[in-house]
Amino acid sequence: MAALAAVAAARRRVMVKIRYVDQDGSEHVVEAAPGISLMEAAVKNGVASIEGECGGACACATCHVYIPAEWQALTGAASEDEQMMLEFGIEVDERSRLGCQIAVTPAMDGMTVLTPRSQR
Ligand code: FES
């Protein structure tokens, strides 16, 4: 029993806070385990503006997010497949990424992710 409590405590320590902000200004701060995607963290925590319809297969673009410039170094660059899928997105700009293609890392603690107006 003590071992289970220790494992649970260790998991809580490594949870990463991600702040999702919709274009109407509403915010959802969620706790995400490192390794899951920004899409999974949003869907599991009820962020309605991110659907993740294809389950993370880079095939729907319903997980389109904007990564503010100050956080882009942590998310890396989009792959060729991701860039191709973003071409089908709406309101795509230089901050655009697919949330399913970005794995949460501990360094992202406190990161803000914006969602497009079209995904309300
Ligand atoms: Fe479908 Fe990201 S969940 S492209």
C-alpha cells in the first residue's frame, strides 16, 4: 500500500501544467503526464476546442493549435507529414501545429497553447 502511494506521489510530482486558451479568452489549465501529446492532454481533460478526431494519426487537423513564439523552441519543428496536414487546416499561421504531434515534456510546465477560433 505504501509503495502504491509512493508511486502516485511520484506521478503527481512530474505532472506538467498546460494552459489552453480559446480565442474567446476562456482558459483550461490541465495536468498532463510527460509523453502524452498536447491533443491527448486536452481531450482527456475536456478542452472542447480540441477534438482529436483521428486519435493522433496526423489525419484530421482537428487538434490544430497555436504555439506562442516563446514556447516554440520546446516543441520543435513540424514534420513533413504534419506540414502537409496543416495545409488542410483553417486559420493556419506561423504558430500552427497539430497537438497530436507534440509530446509533453517536463520543460513545458506552464506552457500556453492557443486554439483557433474555428474550433469552438
Ligand atoms: Fe487528427 Fe491530430 S488528432 S491530426
